Amino acid sequence: MLRVAVVGSGPSGVYAAQTLVQQREVPGVRVDVLDRLPAPYGLVRYGVAPDHEKIKSLTGNLRSVLEDERIRFLGDVEVGGEGLTTARLLELYHAVVYCVGAARDRMLGIPGEDLAGVHSATAFVSWYSGHPDAGPFDLGGVRSAVVVGAGNVAVDVTRILARGVAELEPTDMPQPALGVLAASGVRTVSMVARRGPSQAKFTTKELRELGTLPGVGTRVDPAELALDPAYDGQGAAALPAAVRRNLDVLRGWSEAGPAGGGAAAAREIRLRFYLRPAEVLGGPDGRVRGLRFERTAPDGRGGVTGTGAYEDVEAELVLRSVGYLGVPLPGLPFDAATGTVPHAAGRVVRDGRASVGEYVAGWIKRGPTGVIGTNRPCAKETVSSLLQDAGALARRDLPADPLAALRAAGLRPVEWPGWLSIEAAEEALGRSLGRRSVKIPDWPGLRTAAGPGS
């Protein structure tokens, strides 16, 4: 029997586990899926916006994999700390596949970024998604918010800030976050990109949704759209179909005038282009009061160049959404420039040589690229490398059951029944609030719900 640990229970980890038990080359594989959190599903639970129920329904597919009798979920197990080092983990399993994602956001690198009221979109998403590590958010006094970035995460946080509580109440958003958003005085949300609309990374489906929010208007400056060389004429015809659809949506909003979402809109979303953050502006209280942007222009090579013209945008809240980086895991090599673990076809590379027995998949392997489905072929490549090494791996003797060793080290893994208890507690919490299932957003609450055996 080949015993494998998969570290991380998000899509990349679950796909790796599924590929391992479904392959036919090496029979008898058993997989333990370890996660630092008591709850499985990774970014599907803690990164997909709560109002995107169709995408969140992917948990049904992940669940069916984790319920396979050949796979065991072990939550609340942190790898890399004193209790369980990477070296010790390799003593307990024939092979370890690290699928730990990319948890750190990129900085803007401009003056004033440390002012109160400037946050990463990652932190904001974690807060409204009920991640137990998330800190509180106070939107008191915030009337104008700026989101820096033009990807789907930027669209998500823009939409959540602009949505009314009536649309958020049916979701599993934690009650404290729902209360803060319900009391929010935010009236204007500006989503700002340093490049043009043809280079934005958001998908058309996500973009269109901004124009369907009840009581929310959308504004796009036609002059900023016109700066994009590919906006009209032959340039537009040469663009990918998805980009052309984005431009069509933006063109429609720009032609509709300042209140594209309705003349009586209580809130407004402004989509801005060709503005590069230059400085966060603060008040005497040390809080953000605005963001200074430099107007940019296409440089003819796919990038932009500064024009020397500046514009200040009022904001009491700034969320940066300009990309992610992986974080080092103690005991594994790490490339700080790419935020990934060096690898060869998924095999961890140490000192220039592939380390048989240690593997990576997902964002920690390839960087924060692709969509959820991209993790499947990524995991398959890694598992293929692992299976090629199976003959050598299986010759190592292991303890009878690694779970006993984990408990001896002071860990209290949350097994699948514990997760089912958390689910039941969240459903009960929702009923008590007159809502559907509502997430428990704190460590003590999750551990208590998991039960005394965890």
C-alpha cells in the first residue's frame, strides 16, 4: 500500500487525491488530506463570493471525493510548525503533495500604503467569507471606496461593497459581516486599473453582474475607453472574443450616461482605466482620505507609461487587488521572486535535484494563474510524477497509522465526522437567525462545533 499525504483541501488538493485513488497503475493507494483549517474546500469555501452560489456548489463535487473510503480528511493540522515539520510528515507517509495555494497579496509599493483604511482585497474577502484568521472590518464613516485592480477578485469586492443587504442575507455570509455591510454608508465604489479595458482580467459574466445590482448605477468614462488602441476599428476585431464582449458591456454602460444602472440608484460603481496609483492620501487622524493616481497612456508595446498628469480620488477605504504570492513553508525550498516552490513536473527541487517523495500542485507550484478547473491537469501532472516514483517510495517502512503519531505530537485532527458536525452547527445557526446556513467565523466556534473528539 502506498500512503500519501496531500496538504491542502482546496480544489488542487482534492483533485490530486482523486487522481491518486482513481489511477490503476499503482493499486492500494490511501490518501490523507491534511488542512490547517477545520473545514475543507479551501478557496471554494473561503474565497468564492457568498453570492456566487453556482460556483460554491462545486463543494458537492469536492465532497464526493473526500467521502471516498480511500481518502481521509484531517483538518486543524498545521504543517511546518513545531508540532508537525515537513521532515516529520515525510517520515509518516511515503509521499507528500503540497497544495497550499498563494496566501499573500502583492503590495502597491506607494507612499501611504500603511495608513488605516488601506487593506488587501484578500483580507476583505476572508472577512466576509468567514475565514477564522480574518480580522474585523469597520466601514463606519466610509462613503467612498477605491478598489485597485481589474480582475475577478476586484469585481467581487466591488460588488459586495455595492450590494444591498437583501441580496446578501440569503447567503452563508457570517452574521457579523452581514451586520457591518447592512449598516454601511458606502455610496461610491471606484474600480481602477492602470491599463486599458482590453487588458483587464475580469470575465464578462462577472463584469455584467455589476450592471444588474438593484439600486446600483454603473458609470464608465467614454474618454478612458477611447484611450485603448484596441477599443475601436481593426484593433477590436483582432481581440479574443471574451475581450470583445467585455468592451461591448463597457461601451453600453458608457453610452447609457452617468446612471447606467438606473436614475434612482442609491449607490454607484465607477469603472476607471489608465490610472496608476501614486500615493495614498491621509488625514491628520492617520486614516486614508483618498488616492492619488497618475494618468497613464499606452506605450505601444502592450504596457503603459506615465503622462505626468495626476488625479485625486476621494476614498475612506482602499482595497488593493493586484495579485497574489505564495508564502514559504518551513522545510521546503522557496523562490521568493515567483512565490512558488521550485519543481520539475511537480517534484520538489532541492539544491538543483528533484526530491523523490515531495511534490507540489496548484498555485504553490505554478503561481496564481488559471481558474478552478486549471487545477485538475496541474494535479494530474504531479500525480504522474509521483506514480513514476512509486516503486522507490513504497520500499520505505512507515508507522502503522500516522493519525496516532499526529495525536502523540499534540495535534487534534478534525476528521470527517467533525466537519459534518460543523456543517450541522452552521445550519442550526442559520435557522436561529432566520437565514439559511451561516458560517461560523472563529477558531473557538469551529473547534467547539467539531466536537470533543477533535
